[in-house]
Amino acid sequence: SQQGEEDPQALSIQEGENATMNCSYKTSINNLQWYRQNSGRGLVHLILIRSNEREKHSGRLRVTLDTSKKSSSLLITASRAADTASYFCATDATGNDMRFGAGTRLTVKP
Amino acid sequence: KAGVTQTPRYLIKTRGQQVTLSCSPISGHRSVSWYQQTPGQGLQFLFEYFSETQRNKGNFPGRFSGRQFSNSRSEMNVSTLELGDSALYLCASSLSTVSYEQYFGPGTRLTVT
């Protein structure tokens, strides 16, 4: 069963704009990770944020985590056409498996 | 370093048959996890292996099984295939556990007819 839910399900923006995706989950977690998937290929790891962290940056990516609200957000700044992909959040808790959300389909128009 | 490799990339099988998928993790990675991805159910965890031991198992029937070898390579087997088993099967490796970043292979696209 899925743990996380991404919001929105789909997002369409113009190149240069920022894209924000949200993820909510149900149980306490150790870590939350964001992955990207291009057209039914394997997933690419983007960023991992631990439960005791609130914000993390990696290049044009910014991830926040609010454990009190059981939610996370992924911000992609200055988006490019190459950012077009599906984005998934994944969570794991002690003794549990990795659970992925349903994903947000991002389309960046040139 | 070479990435995670999965073989075969595409597979077509008939209902009732069985199938074995293979995954070679990144050198030095000891944890291998398997996932099933379908349009309807999304990404679902199948199992995780670490040092040849199954550490976690998802909510799948016993027809789905796996193993890991001493060189960390892993195989998963699906017996008595059903139409609903058609999916993209993804393998991921990590240094230790799913709590570390996982590196995914390109997947095996299984079609059951």
C-alpha cells in the first residue's frame, strides 16, 4: 500500500518558472526521499531528508519537511524542459519498507 | 562505477508460466530491493535483501519470491503468472538499507498474455 500522496497529480508550467510539489504521509518516518522518473524508466534519486531535518538544498532543488504535519514539499527553481518527469516521494519507518506516493507528473513547456 | 543493471529489459510470457528476473547492484552495495510499478497501483515494494537475507517483504502473494547471492546479485521469481502481473519491475540497490539513497536500474517490462 502507498504511504505518501503527492499533490498535485499533474503540474504544467513554462520554462523558467518554479515548480512546487507536495507530499503527505501517514505514519512517523525515519527519512523522506524524492525521486524523479522519466517515461517509465528507472527512478533517479534527488534528495534525502531525515526526520530531524527541516530543509535541504541541492542545486535547483529545495526540500522541506514538516513532521508535525506529516508533509514535505519539493521546489524546483528556474525549471527547464529537461525537468519534465514524474516526481515521487518515498518514506521509510523503522522496520518498514520503502513506500512511494502516486507521484506528480510535471510538464515544463519550452 | 557501473550502475544497477537488470536483465532482461523486456519479457513477454503467457499466463501460468513462471519468470525469473535478474538484478546486479552497484559494486559495494549490499542491499537490493525490488518494486512493482503499474499504472493502477503505482510503485509497490516487493522485498528487500541484505547479505543474502530477506529483510522486508511487501504485501504480495507467495508466487513472488526472491533471493540474493553472496556477490549481492539478486533474482526475483514469479510463478503461475497472471495477467495482473504485467508491470515494470524495478530493482534498486543501496549501501545498507532503504534508509539510504537507492539507485534504480532501468527496469524489466513484463507483459503477461
